[in-house]
Amino acid sequence: MTEKTLPPRGTSAHNPDLNWSQVRETVLMLELAAVQIEHAMKDSNASVDVLTRSFTAMAGCMQEIAGKVEGLPETGQPGETRNELLAAASNVSGMMHQAIIAFQFYDKLVQRLAHVGLSLGELSDLVGEPARLYNPGEWVALQNRIKGKYSTREEVAMFDAVMNGVPVQEAIERFMAEMKDKNDDIELF
């Protein structure tokens, strides 16, 4: 029984030989891009986890401070100090609300990057298999799987526009404009 010889994994573009393949080079670059996205997301998630815990703790402290300040007398010098402290607490709460919105944008970003990484991986798999590479049905199936991962109407519209011939840059600009108009509707999902 003979062992199947696997093609080399790294690039041979600097020293091409008879086994050199632009498909293998493409697969290598796609795999690299997908892994880079995955590792960047893991690194940034650790930082966001720290920020989330910090903001949760700060919110608890703000509630405690506001509760104690509300117990102060409402008139005289203590009343003025009470009102100033309540106003400051309200400002900090507003800033924390803005930070939470930023975390929600980050959550959407991570989801999009995860979809891109998975899509690059699936594309790499397809391109790496000659039997699938030249099969239009495989490309349609890949496109449907990618489209199925989108979670917003705008993302689907962008995908459909590109698949129908709109230049990628133009489709992305439309998508970004629509998302900018919707920036108040951010939800964690």
C-alpha cells in the first residue's frame, strides 16, 4: 500500500517548479487571511472582556453613589452639593450609555469578521479541490451559504448587489451609508 503524498503547504512562488500552482498559492493566502482574522478577534475579545467587566463594576458603583447622594438633605449647602453630585452621576451614566453603544458596535463587528473568516475558509476549501473548483453548482452553494450568514437586510442587499454586478466598492459604500443612517438601532444579538 502506498501513501498519498500531500502537496507542499508553503509557497513555492519564489522557486516555482513543475508542481507550482496558482490555486495552491491562492489557498495558502486565503487560509492565512482567515487565521489572521480569527486571532485578531481573539486578542481584541480579551480587551473587550476587561472593559465590559470594568463598566459593569462602574455601573454598580454609580448606582450605590447615586443612592447615597439621594439620601442627603435637599435644602441648604448639603442640598446644593447633593444636586451637583446627582448631576455628575447623571453625566457619568450618560457616558457609560455611550460606551455600551460602542460595545454593541464592536459586537456587530466581531460577528461580521467571524462570518468573513468562515467564508474565507469555505472559499479556500472550494478552491483547493479541483473537482469542486470547476463546478458552478459548488460556487452557487458557497454563495448561498455565505449569504445565509448575513444577519441584516443591508448585508443581504450588499451581497445581492455584488452578485448582480455592482462593483464591490460601490456596494460597500451603499452598505456603509445605510448602516450610518441606522446607527441608533444597534442591538446585541
